[in-house]
Amino acid sequence: MDMKNLNWIEIDRKTILANVRNLSRLAGTKVAMAAAAKANGYGHGLAEMTAILKDSPVQYLALHSTLEAEVARAAGWERKILLVGGIAPEDIDAVIRLDLEPTIFDIGFMENLGRLCRRSKVTARIHVKLETGTNRQGFTQKELDRAIVILKKYPELTVEGVSTHFANIEDTTDHTYARHQLDQFRKLVAHLADKGIVPHLRHTACSAALLLFKDTYFDLVRPGIALYGYWPSKETYVSYKLEGGKNSILKPALSFYSRITQIKTVEADSFVGYGCTYRTSTRSKIAILPVGYYEGIDRRLSNLGYVLIKGKRAPIRGRICMNLTMVDITDIPGVKVYDTATIIGTDKSEQITADTHAGWCQTINYEILSRLSPLIPRIVV
């Protein structure tokens, strides 16, 4: 750890690579993998994750934007990039410049890309998104017929892949709707084949699908949260266990730390923080951490969560501030200024995970991780 930093995040390289290996074993040797590293590598750092994943067998990075693609290329990623988000019309040349494989879900963009490729005398590999019931991105069958006309018009557009995304595969142990979407996907793929368009890669499997359903693998899987060692949901874990899955397949790779910058003695019946939401009942010792909701500690943890100091729980007192958090160290002996507080991670026998934070905040681990400030230094250990 660079001692200049008051806040920092550590990423365990071996753990990431072990998660990749375990997921690859599930998918099998004939199935390619696109590692979802969008949203700043799910909060783990895009440049850092790019460097780690270069030492893995994954064939693709799955990214959201051309900005993320710029970062990945600058970090040395020379393999394929699957772009799953939209592209501004002014930035369409990035497809060629950065050698991207964009996900296509809009007729106008498809035509514009076809024109660009024709003018530039190049081809572009694209992935056609199919609407199967999420109603977020993708072509319905009616729209797909219009897209096929454009594809016939511009042979410069090579359909490398065809994909969809599940709406309700994580939040339930009843996967009826997911199977309905899978049936719709197969029908639309068959419709494309009838029109002479047979993609090299069919892909539907997010983390939950990869963990639960072999019939979603097709030619490529796109794990996200599982790469980083987290289950997509409790329901996914229950379903996996019911099928006889092993506990040790995933392990969290991220730890988040801060260093105490002040220790205050606060008298009984004194208020702590904004809004006077916490009042001491006895003479207390309060430690100040230079980290707050800007850095990614959700304000909903105010007077609810805790951090770990010297292996003990230090409760959060008062409202979490923009860049400061107050914690109670009254019952933790020997704490000094610049001692480390563990926000996410393990300290002796105690552990706090992104799932812990998600439970406190009534949200999902994805949000907890992806909202960690990109300005916090990430250190690969």
C-alpha cells in the first residue's frame, strides 16, 4: 500500500484469475468468454482489470462505452472488445479506430455504420441484439426484418454475434420467464438463419445463467459480477446449491480501506454529525475517516453500518458526509490516528462484503461495487 493514500482499494489478482478459471470450467472448453469489465470493472478499476485479464484466457472484454474502450486499449488490451452500450453518432468512427464489435439494436445506427464502412473500405464485426422480453435493447421480429434489409445492403457489416439479455433470471428461483426468453431467442436466431444470416457467436449467458443453465451457453458467455467473486443474488445461490453446486467456486477480490485522520473524545449527551441524528449516551471516542458518500459509502449506512478496526466492529455514528464518516471506537483499545479501517474486506475474524453493504442499503452488490469512486487508487496485490 502506498502510504500517501488515506483511502485505497486492493484487488486480489490471484482471486480474479481463480474466479475466471472456475467459470471457464463451468462453460467448457468449446465456449468463449467475454469478461464484463464495464462500469470501471464493476468498481475494481478498468485499467487494473484489463491488466489482470490479459493473463487469463478470456477472448473478449465486454464494455459499455467507447470511453471505456479507449481506457482498455490504452491499458494494453489487444484482444476483442464487445461493446454492449450505445455509441454517439459523432463517435461512430471509434468502431473502426478502436477495432470494436458493437452491439446493434438501432436501425439508424446500423445504416450509418454500414455507410462509414463502405466509405472507409473496411468491414465491421457486429453483434445483433434480439428483443426477447426485457424491453431494454434489441430488435423485435418486425424490426429484425428491417435490419435484415440493411445487412443485405451492406455486406461490409459482418454479423459476428447475436445476443439477448435475461430479465428475470437472478431475482427468483422460478426461471419460467427466463426459459420463455430462451425460446424466443432460438426462434429469432432461426428466423435470421432462414434469411441467410448465421452468426458465428450466439450468446445469452450473464453470470446467473452461466452458474445455473448450460442451455444458455451457446458459443459465448458474458459473466460479470461472478468474475469479481459475488453471486448475482441469494436466489441464484440457492438455485445453484439445489443443483449440487460447490460453495468455493467464487471469492470476492476487492478490499476497501481508509485511515483514521482524527480521534475525538465526545462527552455524554453530545450530538455527532449533520442533523443531530446521533446522540452519545456516555463519554465516547469517535474516529474520523476521510471517506464518505462521494467515495462510495452509501448515506443509507448512517447510524446503521460499521467498519472494522483492529478486528472489531466500529459503528457508524451520525450521518455519512460527502467526504467524512464518524465511527465509534470507545470499546476498541489502542486505536491511533492513521490506523486502518476496513470498509469492505476482512480484518482478523470479521468480514464485511459488498453483500453486507447491499443488505444494509436494501440494494444489490452490483450497485455497491460499481459506485466506488474511480478516483480512489486501486492497487493490484
